[in-house]
Amino acid sequence: MNKFSEFKTVIKRFFTDKRFIYGSGSVATIVGFIAIAVLVNVIIGLLSDKFILKADLTENKIFKLSQQTVDVVKEISENVDVILFERTGNEDPKIRELLQRYINLNSNLKLKVYDPDKDPMSAQKYKKLGQTISAGSIVFDNGRNYMVVSPSDLQTYNPVSGAYDNFNAENKLTSAIISLSKRADMKVAFTQGHGEKTIYTAEQLIKDDNIAVEKVSTLTQGFPEEYDMFLVISPQMDFTAEEIEALDAYLKKGKSIQVYLDFKIPSLPRLESYLSDMGIQVQDNVVFESDAKRIAYNTPLCFIPVIKSHPITSAIISNNLNVIVYGNRVVSRLWEEKNSVKVETLLESSDKSIVTDSEGNNVKGPFSLAVVATRFDSENKEAGKLFVMGSSEFLNEQFSTMNKDFILGSINWQIDDTEALNIRPKSLSSSKLEMTRQDIVIWAIASIVFIPVIVLVFGLITWLRRRHL
């Protein structure tokens, strides 16, 4: 009995001992913490497919989607396959993470990943003229149309770092989604019958934006209303009086025209007279740029123009992009606003540019290179838009890559009054921490002396407290 009493006393002392109480409390805390961590991981795993649960800790927030993108993606009401082509073992975590954030915004988006080497037929399906599917390509497919974003579109030149490290993926991906849902009957036509120049690159560029393209002989068919826009590319013969009358009627019905007139084409008195009625004069002078910082390809005929503020150019200006012109004639505004027609300059040369007048004298710029005239009806509503540029080289393959945003932006604005997305590219380069010699000494002392001393003091305090338990 005495032994039993002693055993009870020992057990009682064990469970009432402070070391046991504190120790068991620590064990319970650890077990509880582990249980909570497991539960949180399970909950996150269940919710991660529906919500964005990751914080973007990158310096420039490269994964944070703009409100424009969020609004566009949330409005998608049909199933869209988001297809990423990448080689196994060569995945790009940046693209995967960004695409997942798109997917999380709308359950109608489904991500599919294919290896173009192992599954070449999946890539073959999305090949177009002048466009190939390679590792890094992204396709948006709604079953009727599809849009391809090439890997070269995802990063652009960064003038600050001097490298191609501007992450422009969000702009291109969201633009592709918008193009995918364009009005199904959107059509443009290229005029025929006047010796017009054919620029296949421009035609393909428009087709790739999910806009139907056709060629129409306006001599026999006029300007049918079924087309949203007509493009006139460097005609060698003038339009007839009947065609000009039909063109005017077409514009008055709220439609759009684009006219590109090259240097040294024959005189087009009827067409030029109509442009004058709309406040636009295309002169015979070709602009030479004298600003060395703007000259391209070592010729003053080819240069980077000044981009003027307009809905067509707002995104280009905001994203610090440029366009390039070659052999551009002066396109003058005869007025700013008159006879219910408003004329605005889109591109112009610098104040160092020069043209030679009819008497052989050099005249300094700036000079207008591209303008848009908007006609308004009696109720002050837009009733037709006319874009005029002094060179068709702007559309050619050599320059179309750089001019793509401007070309498509002008067409979409004229047809649907749609402004281009204003989503700025994000730099992938990290900023450097600039430290003086004094800063280095201070941080060295802090890391070598103060931090170890603080750790030592806390350790000593903890040891003393436990020693007296």
C-alpha cells in the first residue's frame, strides 16, 4: 500500500511539475499548428482552381492583371480553349502563372498544354499564311475563330535597360481575346480597277484580326454598304465622278475609308478634290528627316515620326511604342473643324525635318504625315471617317511588324470606334540597390556585430528562464 502511495505521489508530481506543464503545452501547440497548416493547405488546394490565391511579390507586379483585362475576361460567355504550346522540360513559369490568372477569372476558359514536337498535328491546325506555331505560342480558340499570340509578341524592347525585357504579354493576350469576339460580319474591302498596289502583308494582318477581307471593283460595284471599310492603296488611275459620288454616299452612311497615296503616282484630280472637300491635301513633297535620333536604316526618307494624341494612338503613346514611315508625302490639314468635318493629325515629322518646295527651296518642318477626318451629321453624330496617309510603305512587310498596333488600331477605331487597349508592358529587369561606401560599412557592422549580439542576448534570457523552472 505504501508502494502504491509512493507511485501515486510520483505520478502526481510528474503531472504537476512545471516542466511537464510547459512541455506538454509546447507539444500541444506544435500539434495544433501542424493540424491547422494541413487544414489550410487542403482548403487552399480546393479553392486555388477557382480563385487567385497567390500574391504577386515581383518587383514590377508582372502577374497583376489590369482592370481592363479583368473586365474583358469576365464578360466571356462562351467556352474558349487557351492552348499553350511548350516543350516538355522547357516550361516558362511566367507564362503558366499569367495564363492561370486568366483562367481563374472565368470558368469558360480552359487551359490546354501541348508539346509541338510530340503532338505536331495540334500545332498544324492553327498554322496560317506567314504564321507558324512554335514552342511558346498561345492560341485562343472558341470553336469558330482562333487567335494566335506568338512568343515574340510577349516581350518588347525596353529603351531603359537596352534589352528585350519589357513583358508585354497581358496586352497581347487581352487583345487576342477581344479580337476573338469581334462582330462575326465585320468586313473590309480593298478597291480594285485603278491599278492599286496589292500588299499581301496588310491583307493577312487584317485577316489575323478576325476581320474578313475582300477585293471589290468600285468601277462596277461602287461602294456596297455590306463592307465596314474600304482601303484605297496607291491607285495609278483616277476614280470616276460616279465613284466619287458613291464614295461620298458611303461615308455619309457612317462607313469608313482609308487612302494611301505614294510619291510619284499620276495626278488624281477627282480623288484629290474630294479629299480637299474633307479638309485634306496630299502634297507632292516627300519628307526628309534631319534628326539623327529618328532616322532609321541610315536613310532620311525612313524615320520614326512624332505620334500625336488621339484614340487611335493613345495605347501606343502610353506603352512607349513607335512606328516607322518611309517615303512619306506631306498630308496637310486645310482646317481643324469646318463644314461639320473635324480633321486631326495622327503622325508628323520633327521640327528638324525638311521638304523641298517647287522652287527648290528647303522648308523646315514639322509636317503632317497621316490625318483622319471625321464627318458629323446634323445631330452632331459621327457620319463617316476618312484616314489619309502619304505612303503605302507603312503597310509593307518590312515595317508592318513595328506598325501593326497602329494599323489595326486605326481600322478598329474607324469601324467600331474601339480604342486600343492601354495596358503598359512591365519590365523584367530588376532595379539595382545603390549603396555608398558609408552604407556598406553600416550594414557590415549591423550584420557582423549587432545582429549576433541581439541573438545572443535573447538566447541567454531564454536559458536563464528555463534554468529556474
